[in-house]
Amino acid sequence: MENQIPFAFDVPSVSDLTNNIKHLLENNFRDILVEGELSNVNQSRNGHYYFTIKDDEAQLPCVIWRSTAQRLDVSLRDGQQVVLGGDIQVYAPHGRYQMIVTLVQQAGVGKLQQKFEELKKKLENEGLFDDSHKKPLPPFPLRIGVITSSTGAAFQDIRATFEQRWPAATLYLYHASVQGLNAAKELEEAVHYFDEQKEPVDLLIIGRGGGSLEDLWPFNEEIVARALFKCRIPVISAVGHEVDFSITDFVADARAATPTQAVIIAAPDINELRYQIEDYSESLSSVIQQKLTHFRDYVYRLAHSHALLVVQEKLKFHQNKVENLTDKVKSLVHQKILQVKNERDKLVSSLDRYNPETVLQQNIESLKYLTERLNHRFERQIHDKRSLLNEQLAKLEEQNPKAPLQRGFTRIIQDGNWVRSRSSFKKESDLKIEWNDGITELPKQS
């Protein structure tokens, strides 16, 4: 590098070059729009969204600050096809550029239609549309869940139609947005809510009152389709467009072109049921009356026939015979029972005298008596021995050589002997004084 010729012009630093790029990009890419698919969506603890928008050949880092996210009221997730608006910003310390997003909208019809076809093919290949998974609708549902917007016309149509056709039903509304970026997530949560109840409803109706492909797109989201497929409750999809189908139409157990038609599919017309019941009642009453008349006449003819009178006489004869035999059998059985009872009483009386249980009980009572006597004699001996022991202890205590020491007296010991008198004391010998708590040695007096 020493032999290299130096540049004849000024070379910018990294900071200068990055600042030039920053100035160029930020001044020329303001209020721009871009369309693509969201990827790697992540919301930080501070509420900021960090993600990437991409297509098949490129990707662009993006950020939505918390205040903007709150204003837009969006819930982003991977795979959404959207149009973003905002400015390009260069972060000089990392030499990285990103888009500061201020606008989020659903993507256009062309992209949505393509994505619809791709998702439809994917789910169809997985078997989510197969008729084998379709659950039968209950014939007379009484508790019905409705997933739609509480402020839309769809729920009002559903409620009014139920009140007219099937007032026995109780409706349970779960409000969910039916369009916009947050709608799919809310629809999924609504399906899970009804499916996880301890007492689930008999039937679910999910839908809205029609609209453009962009408006209806939440009903084409994969998360909503999979939630409906896993739901244990029969579902009617009533997205409100008669010509086109949505993904929920294919996955649901039944499809209705409008919310009103969903009610017609879901429940019978109570007035028609009344008419049918009246018709059935009249027909049944007529048939029963005819049968009663026929069998009444048939019984009357039988009751007055000669053959029946002969049969009745035979029955009466055999009945009397059976009654006589019954009385005889009862008498014999009663006698036999008395005989057996007497023999049993004798055996019981004999067994009582030699019953091992009785003998055992007598021995137990005797053992208890002897045990009590033995315990009483043992206690008396113990008492006598204890008294004798106390007397001996008292005598020993009187003879205890330590007793005077314990009362505060001392002993003088010389040559290992206890000096008991003044005449026995030797002034020239060593002496020991014994106390209760020890011995003190004193040398001989000089």
C-alpha cells in the first residue's frame, strides 16, 4: 500500500456517504405507497410494530410507531396482503433504511382474488371442504349463537326473522368486526368463545350483510376457516352474497346466501309446524275413532257368541277346581312349615347348650373376673413393697454419713480417719476438712 498513488480528490467518510444517501432517499420517497405481504410481524413492549413487507423478489423493513398504531387501530399478522403508506427513513448508525408506516389498507381486488384461489386450493387439498366433515344441523335448535357486528343490519334481519319463524329460540350475539384488518382475528376469537363454553349453543350463524370482495375478505382468511373446521358446533355461513362464495361457505356445515336465508335453513317455521300438528292430530283422532268403533263391535259380537259362553263355563269349572287344589296345597304347606319350625326350634335349643360361642363367652367372662382379681392383688403387693422400700430408704437416710454435711456441718480427717473427739486430734499431723461440696487440705501446724 506504500506504493499506491493517493487520490487527487476528497474521499467522503462513511458518515458523509450515509448522510448523502439519507438526504437523497428521505427527500425523494415521502408519502409513498407500496403493496405486498406482511412477514415477521412483531410488536415490542412499547407498542411499536416491526415487520417486513415483501413480494416474490424483494422485501422492505417497516415500522409503525405506537401512537400511529393506536390511531389506525390495526392488528397485524403474517400473511396479510396490504397496501402501506408512509415515508422512507435511513438509520445512519446501521446503514439501514426502512419505511415509517402511517397508513394500512387491505390490498386490491386482483391480489385478493389470487390469494383467495390459492387458499381455496390449499384448504381443499387438506380436506377441509369434504362432505364427510359436515355436521348435521339440529332440527329444532333452541340456543343459537350469532357472530356478526352488533351495529350492522345482518343481526337485525336475523333477529326479526327468528321472532317471526321460530320465537322459541334464544339468540346469543358475539360482536365481531366484519371488515378491516382486525376482523379476521375477532371472528376467530368469537368461534373459539362459543366452542369452549361448558354448555355450548345448538347452532352457530356467522356472517354479514354483503359487500365488495375487500369488505368480505375477513371471511376468506385462513385463521377463520380453520377455527370453523375445528368447531364442534354446527355452523351456517351467511356472508350475504348470492353469486360468489367465501372460504367460510366451503368450510361451514351449511351455506346461506343471506342472513335471512340462514334463519330459514337453521330453524323450522313455527306456523307450519302448528298446521302440521293440527293435521296430524285430526288424522290421528279419526284413525283412533275408527279403530275404537271397529274393535267395540268386534268385542260385542264375541261377548254374545255361543262359543264364548261354552268357554266361559269351562273356565269357571276349571277355576273352581284350581281353587280347591290351591286350598289343599296351602294346608299341606302350612302343616309342613309348622313341622319344620318345631324341628328347627329343637335344634336351636340343643345348639345353644353346646354352642362354642356361648362357652367361649362364659370363659371370657371368667377370664375377665380372674384378670381383675390378679390386677387387684398385684396392685396391693406393689403398694406394700413400695411402703417397705420407703421405710428402708428412711432408715438408710438416718444412717447416711453425709447427712450432717448436707445440714452445714464439717468433718476433720487425719491420717485417713475421721476425728470424732478433741482427744483424738493430732496437732503435728496434716488435716483435711470435709465439706458437703468438697475437701479442704491444711498443712500441719509448725
